[in-house]
Amino acid sequence: MSYQDSEIKRPFRWHILVFLAPALLVYTAFMIVPLAGTLQLSLFQKIDQKLVFVGLDNFRMLFGDPRWSVNFWNALGNNVWFFIIHMLVQNPIGVLLAALLSSPRLRFRAFYRTAIFIPTILSFVIVGFVWKLILSPLWGVAPFLMDSVGLKSLFTPWLGKEEYALTTLSLISVWQFIGIPMMLIYAALLSIPDEVIEAAECDGITGLSQFWKIKLPLILPSIGIISILTFVGNFNAFDLIYTAQGALAGPNFSTDILGTFLYRAFFGFQLQLGDPNMGAAIATMMFFIILAGVCVYLFAIQTRLRRYQF
């Protein structure tokens, strides 16, 4: 029997479909169908109590109509800044903490890992409410703590000033989720083969030089994955801003991001009536922004990082 005949008669692996079917059904029901419904809803508008197909008119209003475009571009700019803070603060500190915790000379490593990771599992409601209490100029503990070290003159109501509020909330989010990049990088560092480390030590590469020249290049794929997860998570963010600043994302919409803008547009808030069609258009734009970022990572960055895999 030739090789081609054996390939033709090879039985189809039906068990693969059997095992994948439940996951595919659940994913389709809770992800694909709602996504398709959102995309469809964004192409319609209610006119005289009837849904009328308007094509891309909702997106034209979102980009060009001052009633929508001002808040949209403001929310998008704030979202970009929210993401930049996480990329420049959260991920580098996560790498640093992982490098420290992976050192065999450090004592109580398990305690430090647990203490840093605990905020990740806390509720957004708890985190937002507690930090509002801490930073409150009236009854917060931050003024007292800064006064005890002679820095009370530097205290300001960070959540109440437009120029500081978004950065402050971004740093609070960094504090809450820094445990995720730390643990992922920590696992990547532990997965480096001992032979590689021993070979580096034989060549005289130790300490900080070993991390920069040997370990860091090997964990670049993990850092890339963390970066794209940060991007997706930040552009889907909503809970912390809503908990700390409310749906209006004050002061004066300075902490408004796409998630809170979507909430007000879709459901309405106070005197603003909800518009499901415009809300769907905003959700669609969020989807395409995230899709574009993921595609850039997959096709432009990940292919270059594969060379560092071992």
C-alpha cells in the first residue's frame, strides 16, 4: 500500500468534534450571537417607533456629530492614556517583581507572591470604595499618612481634579492587577531550562547581566502576551471608573472611557435617554479597535518574538 493510499483511508477523528462541540456551542451562544446582534443593531435606527436600516449613519454621527463625537473622542483619548499608564507602570514593575521573586536567595517568596496577588481577586466595588475613602480630603487616611512623613503639603484631592483623576484611577488599577503580569512572568522565568542558566554562568554571565542578556530575551513572548492582554482588558474597562466616579466619569468627564461612554449611550443616565442603536455603534467601534490591536500583535509582533522561544 502506498503512502497516498494510507492517507486517503485515514479515518476521520470524530471524537475531536465531540469534545469541541460543548465549548463551541457555549462560545457561540454567549459570544458570537450577541456580537452579531450588536453589529446588526448598529446599522439600524428607531424612527417613528420602527427600526429602519440606516447603514453607516450611526457611525457618521459618532465621528462627526458634536452631540456624540466630542464625548467619543474624549473617551477614546482617555482610554489610550489609561492603557499607556498600564504599559509603562504595571508591566515593567510586574517584570521587576517577578525577577525578584524568582531569586532563590529571597526568603518568604510565597508570602510576597500571595500578598501582591491578593488585590487581583478583590471586587471592583471594594477597590473603588476603599480608595475613595483613602484619598478623600475630608475623612481619608492619605492626608494623615502624608502629614506623618512631612509631605502633607503635596496632598491634593486627586480624584476631584480633572488633571489628576484619570492618572490616579489608572494607578489604582495598576495596584489591583499588577499580580497578573507578575505571576505570568514569574512562571516564564521558572520555565527557563537550567542548562541555559548554567551555560551562562560558565561564560561568566551572572546577576543583573544574566537577566538582561539571557532571561529577558527568553521571556519576550510572555511579555508580548501580557501586553496584548493589557490592551484588551484596558479597552474593555468599565467597573473601576463606574465604581469610583459614577456613570458621568467626573470631574467633567475627565475619567470617561469607552466603557462608561457606552453605558450612558446604551442605557441612558439621569437626563440622557438611552439609545441602543448608538450604544451598539460604540460597542462595535470598541470591538474593531480591540480587533485591530490584536491583529497588529499577531501578525507584526508575535512573528518576530518566535525567534526567542526555546
